[in-house]
Amino acid sequence: MDFNVKKMVKDAGAALSRVVQLTEEKIGTSEKTELDAHFEHLAERANMSKTWTEKILKNMEAVLTPNPGNRIEDFVFEKIDKRKPNRLSNLEYLGQDMIDSGNDFGPGIAYGSALIKVGQCQQKLGQIERDFIGTAANCYIQPLRKFLEGEMKTISKEMAILETKRLDLDACKNRVRKARSMLGQQNAERELRVAQSEFDRQAEITKLLLEGVSSSQAGHLRCLHELAEAQTRHYAQCHATMQELQRELAGLSGCSFHSSTQSTSSAPMENGQDRARVVCDYTARDSNELNLEQDEVISISVIVGDEDYLMGFRGSQRGKIPKAYVEIISSNIN
């Protein structure tokens, strides 16, 4: 093997010179070249961006994949460039068990049928959740990870090179001060000019990279908007799915909700109106029904011959509402 002895000696001498310079700076016997205030500000901002991006990324991954074992497994699969396992979500597992139990109880009875419907809903919610996780990973996690593993790693590398150039520069300054002969002074000054040039060039390269962090944050802002939109769609889909489930359950024969609270009315609803509190949101299916918002209080009256619906009143609005969605709180019947 062919070794360049001169280069090895030179590199070893430079490394020793840096160690000596750093040691003297630590004990206060040697001066240190300081970077300008603007550069220091950029470096501080970049370091802050790196720190907070790492924390946000870690927390976001924990939100999307709560199981730490699954996160480790995903990380390993990414490193070996293999496809991640296609796991079912907890909601999907729950839904499957509900469906299986409902079939065992019998889909022809109210409880078995309700178990099947709720189980199917849980499976649908699980799929919605998995779709959201995939979207959030693409629109938010991947850009943050790319920033840390790409731009910030490059900045860290260039900052380390800059620190090396700075130590070389200050070591040359010390040699100029300590030179005892004219020849030694000239050689030291020549080395100083070279070291100053290399330091200035590296400082400029690093400064340009640090200034680029601001444009990366603008990209992260767009990603944040996309994440918020994805979450909005996710929760809207979940809300619509749950509303559909509630309508299906309300229509099951033999299913009676809030029967204990309905009995709190002191008189039957025949010719007057009672007051009732809405227990959960309800979206009208046609113009004959009334939209409901959770916790609002409305007036109600019975519909003769209809055991599942009441007539609801809100100001000048009126419409049919499912009994299961309200809780009677007072009676106005004399």
C-alpha cells in the first residue's frame, strides 16, 4: 500500500496544531476569531429550527403510530429499503371482533344486528384513520425528515469544516506573533493569508446554507397547511360515519336509547310541547326533518302513531327528529 508520508505528517501536524489552539482557547491564553453577529444569528436560528423540527417530528410520529414497537419496526424496514408491513388498526381489529360476535349472537336479533353495524363502522373508521396516517406521512413527516437528513446534515458538516478552518486561522495568527526571525515571520504570514482565505470562503459557503433555512421554513408552512386540511377531512369523514351509524341504530327495531331519561317527563306528551336537550348532533335527511346540535335545548311534541320520531321546534323552524337524539328535561303540559 502506497502511503503519502509527507501528507500524513502534514495532516498530523495540522491536527496537533488545532488541538493546541483549542486547548489554549479553553484556558484563556489564546484569542479566538469571532464570527460576525449576523452569522451567529443565522447559526442560532438554524440550530433552533433543527431542535424543534426533531421534537415535532418525534411527537408527530408518536401520534400517527402510538405503538413504539411498530415505530421501531417501521424504522428498520425503511433502513433496509423494504416495504412496511400492512397492519390493521386497532379499530379494525375491534370492528372484526364485533362483527364476528354479532353473527354468533344472530344478525336477526337487535343486539346482534347492532354489533354488526357498529363493527362495520369501526372498520370504516380504521380505514379512514389509516388513510389519514398515510396522507400525513407524505405531506408532513417526509418533508421534515428530508430537511433534517438533508439540509441540516449538510449545514452541520459545513459548520464543522468552518470550525476547523477557524482553528487553523487562529493557530497561524499565533505563529505570526511568536515568530522570532524574519524568515519565520514571512513564512507565518504567508500561511496566515492562505488560512484567512480558506476561512473566509468556508464562512461564505456556510452562511449561504444558513440563509436557506428560512426558505425551508416557508416550505414547512405549506406542509402545515396540508396537514391541517388532511386532519379536517379526516375528522369530517369520522363525523359523517358516526352520524350514519347513529341513524342506522335508531332505525333498528328493538333498540331503545335513553329510555331511562325519557321516563323523567312528569306527563305524557299528547297535546302540548315539552323541552328537550339534544344529546348529539343530527343531520336532517330531508326537508321534513330538523337539524340538531349537541346540547341545544328545543321544544318537542309527540307525533301520533309514530313511536320513533318526535316533532321538534326551534323558533320558526320545525321538523321531525329521532327520539334517540334528545333527552326530555321539562314538561309544559298542565
